[in-house]
Amino acid sequence: MTVFDLSPSTARRALGDLLAPEASDAVAVERYATVVWCHLVEPGDSVAGRLVAERGATGALRAVLAGDAGGVVGGGEFSAARRRWMPRLSADAVTDGLRGAAKARAVLVARGDAEWPAQLDDLGAHAPICLWVRGDPSHLTRLAPSVAIVGARAATSYGDHVALELAADLAASGIPVVSGGAYGVDGAAHRAVLAVGGLTVALLAGGVDRAYPAGHTDLIERIAGSGAVVSEVPCGSTPTKWRFLQRNRLIAALADATVVVEAGWRSGSLNTAGHAAALSRGLGAVPGPITSAASAGTHRLLREYDALCITSAADIREMLGLGAGDGAVPSADGRARTDDTTRVRDALSPRAWRDAGDVARRAGMAADDVEAILGLLHLEGAVTRGPSGWRMVLSG
């Protein structure tokens, strides 16, 4: 039998501020065992999922340490799984992960916690062991209804604009937007939600203590500031191809519907769409030019997977079973949702051309926020763009 310290004193010492002071010894050990499990397994490990569901994190870990699952899973399957897990059994690795979480101010959310999003339980044995959250974990209970907006990393200007328009419209009516924090469509969706003061949640394939891609460090920080940045792997974990694919199942499970804006024929967004379909979630796809390789995947969803054709946020609300006025709630920070748009309008001129940097400086806003709002105003026909920048369009 492998020796691994699961004493209450060790658990309390390791967890530190992640454990409520009034927590019982049993709760402390269970929480510590949960953290150990997320270091042992790769996302979506169904053997671990079944074992933990049957025995609890502590009982399941003791079974692994003893080398006896007690019939919860088949002997051969358990032995193979144990060979995967045991090389990762390291108190030092767990300690490092917890230190990284403390430094990043990440919060542990486990099944049974008030902040646990119950919709993840639809994943069954493939549900995450726990979640690491930067930001307010209670936002995870506000995702009903919500929409996942995903798409190509190498999005075209058309894809960026459509993602901005859809996300801003949904968020302005109080519907949270879930995405993956990546370049392209994901980033456009997150930025649009932030620009109108809505709620957005980013699911990462690596630890929440490190932004990926690195170019989105500021964006991830802003999402954590008003929404939530979430991962099922411990702090310090690097994103891998497998973790990206498994991360997609969480995006699909958290949201009531998934909308793919742009996707190539083999895009990872189609993987997210597949998870949404398997979970009986709503699935929509935005059509694009038939000559565009960036829309080949969305056309495939429309043709082969009965995805709903999405041409506006109204189509998405219809997919969610909402009327035009349903879902409206105040912004996450209590500000009027038009404040930022008004500031951008005030910084523009109907005569002089101004570049986005000048508009941002005049409005006293971040350049990314200004660019997102300018894109939306351009779609509305309220502004025009020229070689020298932007200017307002005079009505009448």
C-alpha cells in the first residue's frame, strides 16, 4: 500500500485560505483529496469520475492508494487507470499547485459547493472533479440561460464583427456569454460583453494562473475582474491539445446553447458543437460566404447537424425559448449599459476623422473596449471608417 498523508492537519495546512476556518476535519480531508485528484487525472477521465462519484474524493483516493477499487470499476480497468495516476501522486506537486492558486487568488469550487454549476453534472462520469476560478465563483450559478459563442482563431473581419454584434446584443439583454478566451471569435465575444457591462465566463485549457494565449493577458484579467475565468486543471498546468478538446465539453455543458460564428472544416469549434449536440443543448451556426474557407465548418453544421441558422441575436433568443424582451437584467457592476457607448460617441466627431487610439484617449477608456464599440456602431451604421480613422454619421 502506497503511503500518502491524508490527515486533517496536513489537509488544513496545505489548503490554507481555500478552507473555511469552521470546516470539520472530514470536510478538510475531502477538499484536500479533491485537489489531489485534479493533479492525478487528465480532464474527462471517466474511471476517476465513477470512482469519485461512488466513494467521494477521500474514499476513492484511499482505494487507489490501497490498490483496491472494491468492484466500483472493473479490475482490469482500475489497474490500467491506476498505472496512469500513480506516477503523478506527489505531495510536492499538490503543494505547488495550491501555492499557484493562492498567488493567483484562485478559488476552488467542488461538487456540493453553493457555487457549483449543476449543468456540468450532465457530463456524468466525464464531469470535472473540481473547478478553479479567478473572479467571483457565484457567477457560475448565473448562467441560466447563457450562450457559448465560439469560432475560428484566425477569424475574418466578418467573423469578428458578427461575434461582436451577437455577444453585445445578448449581454445587453442580460444573457451571459461563455467562450474560450482564444484569439479570433472567442476574444471578440468576450470584449463585446465587457464593453456593454455584461457577464462573460472564459474556460481555459491550462491553469487559471497563466493566460493563454499570452497576448490575451489583459483580456483575461478584465474577465476575471467582472466575470469568471475557469479551468478544471490545477494552477501551473500547461494547455495541451487534449486539454483544449476536453475544455470544449465544459463550454458546451455550461451554456444552454452554443453558436459557432466561423469555423474551418476541421476547426476545434466543431468539437464544441459536437459536445453541445450530445448534451442536447441548442446548436446554432452563422452562415458565411460560400467561397470562404473560414465558414466551411459552419456550413457543415447547418447541412449535416441540423444547426439553427443564426443571423441575429433574436435567432439565439428564439433558440433559448426567450421572447424579445426576456432575460434583461442590470449590468454586473450596476452601470447603465449604454455608458461606454455614449462615451465613445462623445469622443467622435461628425467632421474630423479620429483613429481608435485618439478616441480611446478622449473617452478615457481602454483601446480594446473602444475598438469593440466602434465595430458595433459601424454595424449599426452610426459611424463610418476611412483611411484616417472613424467619424460619426450624421442622421437625416
